[in-house]
Amino acid sequence: MVTTDVTPSSRTASRGDTNRMPRSRWFAELGWRHLVGVIAVAYALFPIVYVISASLSEGGTLTGSNDLFAEVSTANYEALGGTLFWTWLANSLQIAIATGVGTVLMGAAAAYAFSRFRFTGRRAGLTSLLIIQMFPQMLAFVAIFLLLITLGNVVPALGLNSKLALIAVYLGGALGVNTFLMYGFFNTVPREIDEAAKIDGATHAQTYWTIILRLVTPILAVVALLSFISTFGEFIIARLVLQSERNWTVAVGLFGWVSALLEANWGLFAAGAVISALPVLLLFLFLQKYIVGGLTAGAVKG
């Protein structure tokens, strides 16, 4: 009598071969998604790699960077010190941070009022916000220009060539869509939290600052990030309002380097573009944990 010794490892291997999905079926169900993902990543990374290669090239042209990293030099980054680039970058950071903070504070206050209070004109106000956000701010650049000229005769700090005036214009254009966005998130916070705080003796201000704002931190982070990105790279309104070169933002300044076709220095432009992308990248990485997290889960039992 002949006996066949079947070890546990052989049984596992045979079971694995039996349960293994055929390649054609795997590609039809899952594989094509990986292929699309790889293509999307390559499509998104190529412009970034190309700009970095151009910034490391001393030629100062984009056509000379067809061979990626054919030459590596930090001459373009060193040349930024002899320009107004760092002043432009500081102006952009100042304007973007002030606009982001102001948008979050003003938009959150308006969204809390629309979400928690009932008053005359509430529905009309929400409808107006919904309609206003349908029209981009750049459509009114002529009206903004004329308004700032007239306003500058009365209050010079809010006239043309003023960073404060540009911040005010950005705040006016961002409050509509961001308030409506935060209003929807405020509605997801249970009203029982407000009632419990009121029973404990908290005022509306205490409830708003110490409880509600902590629960809506994800939407505050999203609004701050979107506001920072949109104002940091905005060009049309900034070019319209800011007249002197020292008050330019980084977007306006970089455009000035390549606006003259015969004198365009694309290497210097690419180096400035790479450095300008770092603040947005760092802010996104810092706020990512707040964007992903949902702090309202489990806030109320029962």
C-alpha cells in the first residue's frame, strides 16, 4: 500500500493556486485602475520635473531644457538674491495670510449666525450668497479699479497701490462662497451641543469660540487653505491694484520677468516658481490632518 504524504505547505500552495484570480479578470476589475493612477501621476509630475530642470539650467530658456537635468547649476537660485523676488514673496505671504485669517474669522461668524439664528432677511441673505458666488471676482475688475481710485482720494490707505486695499478686495470676493460652504458644515453640528452649553450658563460668544469652532476645525482648515492658495497665486486683481514694483506680489513679479519676449529669462522664472510653490506645499501638509479628520463624530450620544 502506497501512501501519499501531503504536507501543510503543499496544501496551502494548492489552495492558493485555486483561489488565485486570473490575470485577465484581475486587470478588468483592478489592474486598469492602477494603470490609470500611474498615468495620472506621471502626467502631473512631468511639468514639475521640467520646471525644476529648467531652474537648474544656466541657459535661461525652456527649449534648452528638453534634455532633463542635462546641466545642474544653482546659478538661477543665487541670482534671485539680486532681484526683488524675496520682497515679492514677502508681500504675497503677507497678503495671503491676512486674507486667509480674515476669511476664516468673518466667514465663520456669518455662517454661525445663518445656521443658529432666525432673523428677518436670513433666507434672502443665503440666496444672495448663492447667486454672488456664481460670478467670479475678476468680472468686476473695472468697477474695482474705479472704486479704488475714488476711495483713495478719501482714504489713501484703501486706494490704488495699497496692499491693504488688495486684502479688502480679496476678502469681499471670498466671503460669499466660503460663508455658504461653512454654513453647510455648521448645520452638521448638532444643536444639542448649543443647548447643553446654554444650560451650563455659557453665552452665545462662549459657545461659539470655545465649542463650535473646535468642532468645525476641518472646514476652517479647508477655507483657510483655499483662500491662501487663491490669493497667493492671483494675478489679475493684484496687477490692477498694485502699481509700484516694490509692492508687487510674486505672481506679478514673475510675470514681469518673462513678459518681454526678447529679454525673458525662463531659468530665473523657473527658480522663482519652484521656491514660490514651497509655502503652499508646506501649508497643505500642515493642514492635511485637519482636512481629513471629522471632529464632529461622536460629539453627541443617544
